[in-house]
Amino acid sequence: MSRFLVLLTSASLIVLMFGLWIPFKALVAQELLEQAWSESQAQQTEQRPWPWADTWPVARLELPEFGVSMIVLEGGHGESLAFGPGRVFGGEHGPLILAGHRDTHFRHLQNVQPGNQLRVQDQSRRWQEYEVTDVAIVDSRTEAIDTHQLPQDSVLLITCYPFDTLDARGPLRYVVKARPTTQKGPNNAVAIL
């Protein structure tokens, strides 16, 4: 009987350890991303959060009404989206398109409405303020994003839809469109209106 209890206890501890591994890894990853973002800003170069990372921080996104702040990573592939939203398109010249998972980093988008604010910080530590202008549900089988039709200074946040489905590969996308509420002044300094 005591061997059975030892075996049961050992098996329970192993299962618990594996169950806690993913949340622990997620916490450590977020700390490493914060550190890489700080170093990227200080050195004005891309800094990978860990040596084998295939992505790096490119911005910080905040949704002030929801108390949400997250590091934006380069790329919209699965490896980067596991740790935060990814920059799919854009940069200094052109619209900025960010994608994220509906059940983790972009879960707050389901509560976003026109008029809500969002902020994006670039590597130079400059913040750009945006106002949400539109929220739409689109079918990716019939609609595509034409980046040439978007205003140069706009932001799109894209995630899968619906938010509560178990089917992660559905064709519907939830798209949040935002426009700047500030204007860039001389030398690209941000002037708040």
C-alpha cells in the first residue's frame, strides 16, 4: 500500500509540474520580452528576447480603457503570436497592421468600440495616440486587406472571430480600425492636439 501511495504521489507531482510548466514559461517569456524591449529602445537596434528567438519586440501597444499593455513582436507567424501580438505589415511609412490571438493577447478587442483609445510606442520611445473608428467582422475567404487603400497613419488590429468558439481555424476575422488623434510635428516629434 505504501508503494502505491508513493507512486500516486510521484505521478501527481509530475502531472502538476507539467501543468505549471507552461504558465511559468509564459511568465518568464514576458519578462524577457520586456527586457528586450527596453534594450531595443536604449540601443536603437533589434534585440531578441532569447538567443534562439525568431522574433523581436518592435512596439508597445496599450488599450488604456482596459488597462492592457503588451509588447508587439515582429511577424505574424505562430512562434511570435504565442508570446504577443505580431506586426504583420507596416512601419514608419504606411499603415500598421497587428494580429493577435483572440483568446490571449487580443481577447480585450471584443469589448472595443468606436471612440475607444489605443496607443502605440515605437522604438524611439515616442507614443502615438489613436482613436478607434470602426469595428468589423469580415470573412477572410471573400475579403482581403488592400494596404494601398488604407490611410498611411492608420492602425488595424486583427484577430479571429468569434471570440468564444472552439474552432480556431474559422474564416471570420474581427478587425478594429483606428486613426491617429495626434499629429507629428517637426523632426517627427509628436504634438498632442
